[in-house]
Amino acid sequence: MSRSVLYTSSPLLASKTPVWRSKFIVAMIALGFVGLGARAAYVQVFGNDFFQRQGEVRFARTLELPANRGKILDRNGLILASSVPAASIWAIPEDVEQDKPEVRAKLKQLARLLDMPASELNAKLADEDKTFVWIKRQLDWELGQQIAALDIKGIYQRKEYKRQYPEGESAAHVVGFTNVEDKGQEGMELAFNSELAGRAGSRRVIKDRLGRVVEGVGETVPPVDGRDMQLSIDSKVQFFAYQKLRDQVAAHKAKAGSVVVLDAHTGELLALANYPSYVPDKRQNLTGEQLRNRALTDVFEPGSTMKPFTIGLALESGRVRPETIVDTSPGRITITGSTISDTHNYGVLTVEGVIQKSSNVGTTKLAMQMPAREMWETFSAAGFGQKPQLHFPGAVTGRLRPYKSWRPVEQATMSYGYGLSASLFQMARSYTVFANGGRVIPATMLKTDTAAVGVPVFSERTADQVRKMLQMAAGPGGTGQKAQTVGYSVGGKSGTARKQVGKNYAAGKYRAWFTGMAPIDKPRIIVAVMIDEPSNGQVYGGLVAAPVFSEVVQQTLRMMGVQPDMAVKPQIVTNGVEESL
């Protein structure tokens, strides 16, 4: 028989509990329920937007719909750069079942398809705590399909676009390239990135933990493809110019070289090539020497190629005429203690002969008759010391100091191309003065069908007179005889400048130039060539740079359909005249 418990018999239970304690406990319990209710109200009502967003972050995604980047075309519609579909491979390491033999075999096949060491692939998949890792990006689309056929759990791919550059290294410095995110990094890809890139679209979706799209939510914003850009470049002229430049750099064991071809009527850039170069879509181990667009970014003392501007000013001011006599004996002149010399004592020359023989002494004597201000104004008007108005990254200004700071000897040396600096592009553009009736015209890298409106520098008469002198300089007895070409009359000026290293000129290091135009009576093109540090026994521009000019002129005019204006072969004197340094 069970006995009832007498609670009153226990001293603990029989003791009286204070009333406030029980009230306190009940109050705390009630307060807890109130707190829970308030929190629930905040989550469900007042702070609902915040928690909705946090929830969406964990399962909702906005997918970017990439726009197709616009093509870059040459003047004839040939493709210089275009985008093609590419597969980018990624993985969720924790989902790759590497402990299974059949998966390990597939991973070996994957590494082989990716042209990647198996150890490198395993290293990418080693951290199982990661939920995303890129394996390799922008593979050929066909290769991506082969990888998808392996059907490896945890290995996925994403469709992207990559750029292709059919012209390769010949047009690399013009076209440039994009990075893995399809954004322009160099050249026209960078200059017109916003126009080429277009505008990406978007799509709102819900994904599961494996990144798979479960359903779409919201409205899809379609992408807007980028705009195609048509350049003034002629890909055939570009390739030929690059090829001849590359061969000449190799033949003369030179450090580098550049060539620029301009349309003398419109200012369109038909070719701009540099060597060394690179392949835009294969940039492994790319060096700064390959990447530099020397024709636009590097400045040099132009040497004797500046003499036509000094002579042009002397003619324009009425101080001399083409037949005016200039005595260059004894082949040197001293200006405020500094001696300026010619390579030979040319004796008595006409003004035409000063250009033909490239006499430093003759040019100096003419320059010292003119105020420094007039020389500075003429050089500035021709574009020297001015930033080129060219929509292209990296185009430099060059250097032309204010005339007020010129000393007499500096005025003398500037007259024949020392003490100022310019890029090869600036030199090519400046010679439009002599091809367009004394007007310098703006240059462009975009195709145009309209003749350019120039800025006057000389009168048409002066421009014609100087152009005749340039023809003499490239003819028998001139310093640029190797510039002559079959079927077309040419005119131009060679230049050879010592390389400046720091504040001094480096011994045995030169830059060889030739800048000119053809046909000489009605110029259609202007070609400028620079060879940097030729070291195979010849350093003069008339011997090193002029042959490239000759070949590029002949091929370009033929491609343009320009009728030959000469029926005779070039006359080249084997013991050609050397220009003064």
C-alpha cells in the first residue's frame, strides 16, 4: 500500500517563499515572450526588406549577359580583330570525387585537353573548402565541348568571348589587345574601348548550391553589342611595310625600327609598323621592347630630316632663292666656340645643293640669318613640340624649347635637327606641308573619304620649291639615292642622328631616318622610316632607311592604283653621298 507524501514534513518545502521572487520569475518569462514577439514583428514587418535581401543573396543571382565586342576592320573591310565564343572552365573542388578511380582517369584526360600538368590541375582542386575556382579561361569552343563530354562532376564551364587577331604581329601595335575580361589594354582596343565593348545585359535567376539555374525571375535585359570600327589602315600595306622593316632591322643587326605610311590627301594612316612586335592573342613572356609603339611613343632628335623646314623658312622670308650661293668652305663653322662640321668640304653650293648634299654648314649659315622666333613659329606650326591630335593612347608631344631660351649654337643645331625631338609619326605628318601646298594636315586612324583641311605653314610656291629639292636629295648626287623606285618619282630627306644617353651622345650609336613622298609632282603618300642602332657597318639614313622607303612606296602606290609617272629605272650612283651627322 502506497503512502502519501506529506510535503509539510519537509523543512525545505514547508519554508515560506517570498512573494517578490515568484513575481520576478513570471515577469522575466513574460518579458522574454515580449522580446520574442518584438523580434518576430521586426523580422516579419519592420525589417522585412533587409532579411528578404539577405535571403536572396544566398539563392538569387543576377547573371551578366555579355555583349559581343565590335569588330575592328581595315579600310577595305578585312577583319583586324573580332570576338569568337570561348569556354572558360571552373570547378567546385568539394564536389570533385577524386577518390574514385574513374574520376581520376577523367581528370588526367582533362589535364591533357587543357595542356596543363596534372599536378597543376590537382593543386587547383586540392582545397575542398572552396566553392569556386577557375581552372582555365577562354579556351577554344570546340575544346570546351570535348571537356563537357567528359562529364566530370564538379567541373563546369561558362561561355565567354575572346579576341582573335588575323593579322598577328604585323598590326599588333595598331590594333592592340584586350585582357581576359575583354577590356581594351593597348592600341585601338583601348582607344575605342567604350564603343567596341557595347553594354552587357542581365538576367535575374535563382540558383541551387551547385550553381545551377533553377528558375528565372524578373525581366531579362538584353545586351547591346559593341559597334564595329573601320580604321584607315590598309592591312596589305601594313603587312608589306612590317615585313620589309623586319628584314632591314635583321640585315643591319639593328635594335629596332618603325615605319609610317600616310595618305597625303586625307591624312589617313595607311600603315604603322614597329619591330620588334608581338602576337596580340599570344602574349606569354611579352616584354616592354615588344610592346612599345615606337612610332608614336618614342621621340628622337630627327637630324637632317629637319633641314627642309629651315630652308623652307629662308625661302618663304625672301632671304634666299633656290639658286642663291652658299659657301660652305672649309666644311666647318664655329658658333660661339662650338664647331659644326660636314662630312666633306662641299665648297660653294646653291640653296638646292645644301639640301641635296645635306650640308650642316650651309643650313647653319642660312639659319643664323633668321630670328629664333621665326624658326620656332615655323617648327611649331609644322607640329613639332605639339601633342598630336590623334585618338590613340601614348602619342607623345616631343620637345621644342621656347625660342627665348635658345643660345646661338642651339639655334644652329636645331636648324639641322639637334636640340629638339619628335616621334616618327610627327615627322611623317610634318612632311604633309610639302605635299599639300604648304599646309600641314591632321592625321587620322579612322577611314575618311574627305580631303583634310590643313593649317598654312608655307606658301604653295615655297612648298613646290622644297619638294623639288627633296627630289634632288633622293636623286643622283643626293644622300638618299637608294630611296628611288621603279616607275615612280620620289623625293625625301635622309637623316642620321647620334643617340643621346643621359646628357651625352653615345659613341657608335645612331638612328637612321628617311622621310619622303611620291609621286613627287602630285604626292599621294608620305613614308617615314627609322632604324634604331644599325650595327652592321652602315649607319647613314640614306643607306639604311631609304631602301625600306623605296620598297614600301612602290608596293603601296601599286596597291592604290596610282599610275607610274616615270618610264626609266632609278639612277643610283654607287659611291653615294653621305649626309652630315
